[in-house]
Amino acid sequence: MRWSRATVPQLCGSCRRQIVAGEALLVLGVGVGDRAGKITKVRCTTCVGPAPPDLPDRIEQAPRPALDMTRIGLLPLQWSREPGEEG
């Protein structure tokens, strides 16, 4: 169980209220055995009460690097045609 700020809009798992990006939310880790903590539920401040006063105003995230499509074989697209195959 930890307090955080929403990085993207989400829905509260209890009241289904929309939590906007930057709003405080409580993240609950749910699961048993080897799935423990991998399933998360979020709750809004309306359902669980106010966030702690020492919660940072904003979560800093490093920008995601661009996906290199050539590494996974999707680019460049190469279409090979036999001579005489016009299209």
C-alpha cells in the first residue's frame, strides 16, 4: 500500500470516479503467492481519506526512448517482386 500521484487518468476501483493526472491516489498491491503485488488497485482520496502532507506535488518521469523498429524487424519494409510482377 503506497500513496502516489496519477501519471495518467484512471478510475477509482471503489467508486469509479475518474482520477485525473497529477491527483493523489492510494495504490494497493493485491495477489497471492507468486502474483503478490503484481496486480494493483487504485483508490481516490474520496474513498480512503486525504493524502499525507509530505506527498510530492509532481512525479518526475524520465522520457521514454523512441522505439527502434529496425531492431524488432519491422522497418525497413522490403517488398520483393519478381521480374514481370507489376502491381
